[in-house]
Amino acid sequence: MRLAIVKLSAMGDIVHAMVALQYIKALYPDITIDWIVEAGFKQVLERNPHINNILTLNLKAIKENKLALLDEIKKVRHYAQNHYDLVIDAQGLIKSAITARLLGKKVAGFSKDSIREGIASYLYTQTVDIPYDANTIDRNAKVLSEPLDFEITPEMILNKDPFLYYEQCPIIHEYLSPKQKNIILVIGSTWESRNYPKEKFSRIATQLAQNTLIAWGSEAEQEKALWIEAHSPHARALPKINLNSLKAVIAQSDLLIGNDTGPTHMAWGLNVPSITIFGPTPTNRVYQTPINKVIKSNSEVNHFKLNKNDFSITEIPSDKIIQMAKELLYD
């Protein structure tokens, strides 16, 4: 059997969907799995032994150049020559549904009431029902297992094997400490209202007094990272690294503390202890485990209409995060 999974973005959503791969392969060891993804996220998937081919698109380019649409359609039609027995759209957007439909005749995806862009469901030959406000990981697990006639249970997810893979990166060993605990701070996200204040991140690094490394991905995040480094004797900004190196440094750390964003969710995918800090987004985007904790502001979140002007994350006391971190590091 040949399966195509369409999950184009974003980083955290891709990570949350990848957990299903190990269970699909366990039940169908001879299945061929291709994954269609935005080119910028290819390295998240690389080296995973359960994926046979990573096929990239650049649909974001269409926003700047409408003519790029023709090139992307050509790519999809070329991929369709693989003659997929089943295509699963695990994204639930109109663009991902069109991509899936171009890839094959048998297409599964979320039902109309299970996704924000409900019209996408009309392009599927099989639909999967699960509430839009259900746990994000459970949603991904169901849409990727039900069309294959099996179930991925919460117990299976809690007992998952790590599923992010990487090539060793010598440069990160210049930053990791053999004598102290290695802590990663993920200080950025797509919305400013999802970002915990740099002043509080600095205090966390100072109070924990371990080797704290700051990951960043943009110039604005780099400025914050350098500010934290300047204001804490225990913090150090990482250099600009790619997604492979990011996976590598997280995998070899003792704890990750970060905003609700892709690199933070990598810790869960690697079975590394983590604390995810939530403000305007719902905590059921993640699985809480004995080593993967969350801390949420006091604001209420509407799953169907997130408030980008909710800056309540800034009100979370750093002492609560410091205490939680100590428990994960030393208990």
C-alpha cells in the first residue's frame, strides 16, 4: 500500500501529527509513506525511518507571486504519478485539501464540522469526525488512523517512542555543558502575545543557575536572546542553527522551557522534559505527562476565535516556572 500524508505546516502541527507514524508502521510494516510538506519544514521530518519520501511544496510563494501557483500544481501532479492508494489530508485547509485531491482519487480528511475551513471536507471521499476543540494530538492521531481502520489511543500516545531524528551537529557541543544541567529557552512564537517576557526568562535562567541556552529564529528573537544573555550570568544565546541542529540540541538537553510554538513541541516529540507556557492559546494543544508540563495564564480561551490581543502570559509568575523546572530537573 502507498500512503500520502498532506501536512504542510506549521512546525508544531507537523510534530503533533508525526506521532502517528510509528503506529501506522507497526500495523502495516510494508506500507510506503510519503509526506507532503512546505519546503521550510522539511528538516523536521528528515531521517525519520517511517517516512519513505519527503515531498516538498512552496505554497507560501503564491502570496507574493500568483504565477507560482502553476509551478506548484505541476509539482503535485508529478507527485501524483506515485499512484497513491490513499491520501490523508491531516491539515484540514482548502489548500491542503486541493493538494490531497490532486494527489489521488481516494482522499480522507476531517469532516465539515471538525475544521475551520469546512468547505475543504467536500474534496474528501472519506471524512473523520472529531471536535475542533479536541486535543490537537488526538485530532491528528484520529485522522491518520481511522482511514487505515485502526485506532491510536491516548495510552499509546503517552507511551510513544521518540520520533524526531537528527544528524549529529558538532557546533552544539561547544554550547552544551558536561558539568551542569542543560536548559533550552524557546523565547519566540508567531504572535507577540504568545511570548513570555524576556525579563522573566532572564530571571528563570539566573535562579536555576545552570547552563541555559537560548534558541532563536529571527532577528527580533536574536535581539531578545542577546538581551537575556546580557542580563543573566547563566544564559547564552545559541548561534543561528537549522532545524536539524535544533533537534540535536533539544535532544541532548535536560529541560526545555518555552512558549507555545514548534520548537517547544519538539521536546515532547523527543521525550525530553519540558514546560510549555500558555497565554492566548489552549493547553490541549499538547499532552501533559510526568515530564512534559504546562503552565497557563488566568485568561479564558475560545478555541474557535483566539484573541491575539490577550497578553495575559506576561502575568504568569516566574517563580511558578522556576519551581516546576526544579522539580523536573532534580526529582
